[in-house]
Amino acid sequence: MTPPSQITVGQPAPAERLDAFLRAQLPGTSRGAIQRLLSQGLIRVNGRAAKPSHHPRPGEVITLSWPQAQPSAAGPEDIPLEILYEDDDLLALNKPPGLVVHPAAGHPAHTLVNALLHHCAGRLSGIGGVARPGIVHRLDKETSGCLVVAKNDAAHLHLSAQFAARQTQKTYQAIVCGCVPGPGGEIDAPISRHRDDRKRMAVGKGRAARTSFRVLERLRGATLLEVQLHTGRTHQIRVHFQHLGHPVAGDLVYGRRHNAHLRQTTGCVVPRQMLHARKLILSHPRTGRPLVFEAPLPPDFANTLSLLRPKPPAGRPAD
């Protein structure tokens, strides 16, 4: 069994149930895995078995005991990966657009996990009770860019704690619909599940979410932004820029009408949501030294940029 891990509840007390609190503290651990640990009495608060409905209080010590990992149901697949960095504890990669991270309904195979099971060949984290690569944060299927993976339990726990404590720096590039005014700004608006569609998120009474951005380039009917995430909510960038009135180009879940207008006015068919995790900064889980990962723009993103750049006047060559 993996050595227990501990979380001390700080000030102020979280306004949520224990299961939701732990889900936020351990972003690489699934909701189902946390529920299984709770049902098996492997999560204790101040030494006593905890219930999912318990509301954490300041100063409480939550102890999680991790069971021996079982073989993953997912099989290894020889899928090419663009590795940015790798050592015995972790690897960082440039995830291509269109690659699903975890096997799930509708995507039972051909995922990043399948590719990592082949690449890591047994050097895997077992957090959550399943031997698999330690996915400590996620990117949407259509989002490309930097993603870090833990290769053992200690690295998984350390990296998850960094993400939960907001000790990492996540920088994205995004093409959004319309002309964003000014040089940049900040969006500070809580995010929760959509009231009518549980697969979507929305700004409302939910968890605090903060996004800052600056304009990099003004395009035809769109704007290229550098975006900094200060929290890590599901679909945060997509929801925040929809809320601002400038949804991500190519995002037909949160910006169908704006994207139809972009296509009509520019003739540019955006192939997918134009969101790329350009840079990730974190501390090495064993040595503590800072690691900086940068992922170059994928071809479809670079091509969309080229198509949306203003055309030079007739008879005048481009710079």
C-alpha cells in the first residue's frame, strides 16, 4: 500500500463537502476513486473514518490511505508522443489536439493514457487504486499543449499538491472571437455546473475562478491572447471568455453564434477550439528545482493565425 498522505484544512473553512474538497485538492484523482476510498474507510478526519457529507473545519487533519494498485483496464497502445522532458519521476509532453486524455464512454481506447501505458512500460503511479500514468491535471480533447504526468506515487502526490495550492504557472495562447478592447485585463467570476446542461459549465454561484490576459495580436474578426490561469476550474478559459462576450474561436459548445459570424465575415473555417497550453512552470517533485516547459504551436493553430491575419493592401507586398 502506498504511504498515507495528509492534508491539513486551512483558514477559512471550505464551504463544501469533504468529497468535493478532496476532488479540488487532488485534481489528478477521479471523483469515483475518492468515493471508493471513503466507502472503504480509507479517508479519515482526525483519525476517524469520514463521511462524504462531512464539512471540513480549519485545523482538521485529513489522512488518505492508498490501496495497492490494480492493473489498469486500459491497454498500452503505440501512439506517438511529443515528449518535452522526461526523468524517473515525471514527463512533460505537448498534447496534440484531438487526443482524449482518459478512456471514457465513447472513447474506450486511443487515448493519452493508452499511449503512456506503452511509453512508460510499467513505471506508473497507482494513486486511486489503479496502476496508470499519474495524470495530475487535464486538457480538453481539442486543447493542445503542455501536460505533465507523474511516473510514481510520490511524484503524483507532490505534483497534485502543487496544482491544488496554485503553485504552478499555466500560460495559454488563445484565439477568441471579436476585437477584445484594451491591452488586457482580468476576469474574476465563479464557475459552476450549468443549471440545465450538466456537461457544460457557467459563470454563477460556484467555485472562485480568476483568469488574466493580454492582447498579443489583433486579427480579422478575432484577437490572439496570452492567458494566465490563476485557478484551475473545468473549462475555465472557455467559460470566462464566453462570459466576456469573446468566446474561443472554434468552440461550438460555448460560442456557436460568434463562430458562425467569424466564418461568415472572414471565410476562415476554424478546425477546432483555438486554445493551446503554451507554457507550464512547476517545481520538480524530488529536487524542488523549477522546471519550465514550453510547447510550440501546432500546425492547425499556426495556420488559423495566418488565415486571420489582416491582408496587405492590393499592390503592396506583405512585410
